[in-house]
Amino acid sequence: MRRTSGVLLHLTSLPSRFGIGDLGPEALRFAEFLTLAGQSRWQMLPITPTASSLGNSPYSSFSAFAGNTLCISPEALCDDGLLTSQELSLFALPEGGRVDFESVERSKGAMLRQVFERRLAASGPECRLADSLENENGFAEFRAHNCAWLPDYALFMALKDHLGGAAWTNWPEDIRLRSDSALQGYGQLLHREILFQEFCQWLFFRQWGRLKFELDTLGVELIGDVPIYVTHDSADVWANTHLFKLDTDGQPIFVAGVPPDYFSATGQRWGNPVFDWEACRAEGFAWWLRRLRHNFGLFDLVRLDHFRGFAGYWEIKAEEKTAVKGRWVPALGREMLTALFEAHGCLPLIAEDLGVITDDVVALKEHFGLPGMKILQFGFGPHTPESPDAPHNHEQNCVVYTGTHDNNTTRGWFESGEAGPGLRRVLARYLGRSVDADNVVRELIRLALASPGRHAVLPAQDLLDLDASHRMNTPGIAKGNWGWRLPQGQLCASGPGHAQAEALRGLCELFGRTPLVAESDEPAP
């Protein structure tokens, strides 16, 4: 039976000289740390484009397929001869503990424009724009391979730039409704910008492919993350309005969210349009199959965010200001996943089964044999004996976390009001020893690795024993999230990171979670 361990660290959180983590040398250094530390998995948040106008959240994007071009590595562009070593300093940004997304957008935007214009200029004045990049190694193949989403995305982004950033529902009617003449006309008018968008996506996925090759060589599997919902102002909704519950103007009739829960007394009103599952069924769930198979090509495993929404989802009338007044509506997730299994042959998925979990959600997860998630921070209190998150109740087919990107850091959780005196007493009784802020992280990491659950994932912040100021996201808070960055020199295979790696590897060996102990011939869940 294979037992594994991994680390949760988003790509943007890596250190770099350019204001944000990227696909360059620091990604490989972190992967080398994972190998030294006996880790076989690296979990990320969604890698789709982010924008300051969308709150910089990786769960809000203009595309469910495109890559985040802010994560293109300038150093890798230099290695490819697209930038000079002297030019790299022009795009460097001051070191800081958090990502300044607006500064990064300006810097990376200028860098990518320069690379694009230089590449076109190198083709010569007589070369047609349409042909200027066709001889670039792999560009034509990339466009052909991604023809199901790339043209719509590139035109969508070109139109947003052309129309001053307006949401697609505020565009001129002909292009808002995607008339053939408008698509052709704007396609010709914005041809250069469309080509730029395609070029940037090619750069991202070329660098991604190289990193994935290195990770495969090191024996590190990637866990990706697919949000169930997409952003209303996205290429996906604009190009597929029939798959969502929208009015004739393209505005949502209902929006997604969750009822009041652990994170919010008024629930969470996410605002994403909800799917018209009957319309999805009518086309054989083709969009869903394209989306998930696209991610299967990028990752070894994919976490399905808000998995309970595939059994039934919380539907809120668009005019409601909070999520309190909503209703549960059945979804067709079982049919969709069956179609996916028939098309793909396996389901390398993790079910994010947190929140209000009912019998139908459990049945859906178990029908496909998907591992669910257990969060140790949720496991202690008066409910501990029966809590599914307490280690003694963990089933083998699960992924155990100390916390997730939506949780406080474990130290922050213990030090704050989230872990009150009663919870602390229960945790101490559970462990059989006293617990304080200085040892609680170590104790929960040990519980996660010792769990019967076959897979464990530890947030990078917990490996570094960081406090609440280092949390990645606070649900329900619109600003100030997603910007945390790993300090330079931490969690790497040399320097102080070497001792961290050795200590973590020792624990993983003790609990049978290192690659040497794991059964290499058993398929991933």
C-alpha cells in the first residue's frame, strides 16, 4: 500500500528577483528540497491567470484553461535567447514578503511585450504577421493542440484591452452575442493583440513542460487544483453562455456560494454563475471533459475544489447580498464523472469534501473511489470522538492536511481565538502531553504523517512554523490575500533548508511515507 507525503506551496509563493514566484530556477530548487526531504508530491493552487481587478485570487480567472503569464520566468527567457542577461535587471523588483501584484503586472507585461515585439521584428518587414511566428519551434503545434480554448481566450483578452477592460456583458451587442461577422471583424482588427496573447500562453506552457519534465525525473508528482466554478467575466462564460444560468443580457440569474459555515455566519456569496447541468448533459459534458483532461495533462493528480457541488450546490438569487437565502439544487456530477471515466480511463482526482457533506456527496466520492480531505485543525474539540478529521477516524483513502490555503497557519490557529482553551485541552489529552505555541506545529505534523490516511500534505508555512501573518487566504475577506511568499533560502536543499529536509525525511521514513518505502507500482488515487 502506497503512503505518500507532499507540500502545499503555490507557484506564486516561491522566491524570485521578479516580485512573484515563477517557473524558473527557484521552482527546481524547491523540487530538489522535496526530493531530499522524502516528499513525493508538490501541491499548487490553480495556475490560471490572475488579475488585480479580480482580487488576485487563483480561484477567479479570465480562463479555466490558460496559464498565469505572471509566472513566466525571465531567467528562462534569457536562457532561450529572448532576453539578454543585462536586461534581466530591468524587470527585477524589490524583495518583499508579499507579492505586489500590480507592480508585477506592469513589469511582466512590459517584459512580455518586449519579447513579443522583438520576435516579430526579427522576422523582417516583409513577413506577414500571421506567419511571423509559425517557424518558432513548437508554436504552431501549441496553437493546434489548444484550439478548443486558445482562440476564444486570446480574442477575449484582446477585446478587453481594446474596450478599456469592460466586462463582456458591456461590450457592443454584436460581439457580446458572438455574431459570425463580429468575430471575424474583431479577429482581423485585433490580430496583432490576439497573436500576442497566444504567444504568451505558448511561453508559459513551454516553461511548464520543462519544469514538469524535471519533476518527473526527480520523482515528484504535481497536484493541481480545479475550482468547480468559473468567473462570470471570463472567456469560458462568454464563449459558452448556454452552459450557465444567465438572462438574455448575459447576467447571472443565480450565483454560487455556500450557506453559513465555519468560515462565515452569513455564508459565502461567491458570485460565480452556476451551471445549467441539463445543458451540460445535452452536449455530453464536452466542456467539462475538455477542462479536466486539459488539467490531467498538466498534473499527476487534480484536486476538485468544492466537490460537494457535483452532488448538489447552493444556489443564490443574484439579487441577494449574502448567501443566507439560498437553496440546495441537485447536480449531475455522477453522470459527468462517468463520462470522464469512459473518455479518459481513470480519474486521478482528490475530492475536496469539506463543509456541509451529506450522504449523496459521500456516495458520489465512494462510487468513484476518490480520496477525500481531512483537516487536523477541524478535528479537535467536544466533537473529537466522532469527528471525521480526528486521526483515529481517518480512513485509508484520504489526504490528510494540517490546514489548507483557506486555514490559518497552525501556529496562528493555536495562538488565536480559533483554538480556545477547551480545544487546547482536548488536543493535549489527545496527544498525551502539554501543548503550546512552540510545539503545536510539530505535533500536528507528526499526527498528519502518522495518520492511517495514505496521503499527507503539509502547508509550507507549517513546515516553517509561521504565525497568522503568513496565512495565504482568509475566506470572506476581499483584500490582502494570496500574496504570501516563501523567504529566500528557506525550504531548499542547501543551507538551513538542508537540516529541515533531513528532519522531515526522518519522520516520513518512520511513518512509511518516503518514495523508497512506498510501493512504486501502485497507481496514484
